[in-house]
Amino acid sequence: MRTPILYGSVHVLFYRNEEVLLLKRQNTGFQDGNWSVVAGRMDGDEEVIAAAIREAEEEAGVVIKPTDIEVIGVMHRKNTTSEWVDFFLNVHSWQGEIMNKEPEKCEELKWFHLKELPDNMVSYIRYALEKKQQGLWFESIGW
């Protein structure tokens, strides 16, 4: 039996009042046409918070101070070809205006009310957003 490859990723959660920022994926080869959050693979030799700050700047064009972001959840996820350890981070504040910095991979950035999330969401992202955001949480999916 072949051992799946293990990857690490960060998922950056921007909240505004009762809304969350989502992005619609395109041309990525994974869940294109579905809504997700600002996210990406950790590059290796990169700390979790540093990776989230980098992804937020690359994808949404904002600057986040390390003291303005925190890990709120961890997910160990398995699919047919790989394993993932996903870190979910809540942004408390940021500098700059949120904009789509990767239009080749992101069709649209849009704020959604937490009680009116779109149907076509990446399933594990929906699951993470529906978690109580009080205290650190952990989940295993796909095992």
C-alpha cells in the first residue's frame, strides 16, 4: 500500500460583522467553481502564521501583523491521493483594501452573511465555518 503524501495548508478567515470573505475558485484543477477562503499550501521552512500572512497578501492584497492573526482550528484531512493538515486562522485586523490579486485563480472575492453561505462551497471549508469559533478546535475528515 502506497503512503499518501502529507501536505500542510493555511486557510485565512476574514470576518466583517456577521459576514465572511469567500473566493470563487477557477483554473486551479481543484473544486473550480466552488467558494472557499483565502488559502494555500505552506511552502516548507515556513511557520504557520507567516504562511497565512503571505497568502493573504498574495491573494487579497492586504498586510497582516503577526499579532493580528491567530490559529482557531486544525483539520487532518484525507482523500484518495494525499493527506492534509489544514490550519484555520482568524484575522482580527489588516491594513489595505481587500482585492482580488490572483484573477487567474479566483473568479471573485465576495462577502457572505454567515447564515447565507452559498450552496457551492468546498465542503470542508463550510464545515470549518460552521464550527463554533470559540477556542481552538480539531477535526479529522475522510478517515
